[in-house]
Amino acid sequence: MSDRLTLEELAALMKKAGITVDPTELASRPHSAFDEYGLDSLGLLGIVGELENRRGRGPPPPPTAVHRTAS
């Protein structure tokens, strides 16, 4: 399984959350926010949970900050 999520997979996950959107619409609006499609935070959490279950892991950790100390 690829680490990349296809637009078809995203559309299917959004449909499970109650939002029907065509993958070609997602492709034509790549910078649109999920709320522009009617997906709320609870629906988005459902998608994240489904992805974690499918892939057997959570999202990658955030980058660590580098703190410089005075020498």
C-alpha cells in the first residue's frame, strides 16, 4: 500500500462521513478546505481514524524544534 492517499480513496472516505464529492472535483480544487465541501471536524476525525486503522499507524510526528543555546 502506498503512503499516498488517492483522490478516489479520499472521496470514498468523505462519503463514509456523509459527504458525496467526485474525485474530479477534488482534483479541480486542490487548495479547498474540507469545510468548503461540508465536512466538519468530527467527519475529518472519522477519516483520520479510518486511515490509522487501515495503515496500522497514526500520522507522522510533527517536526522537532531545534533549540540553540548560547555558547
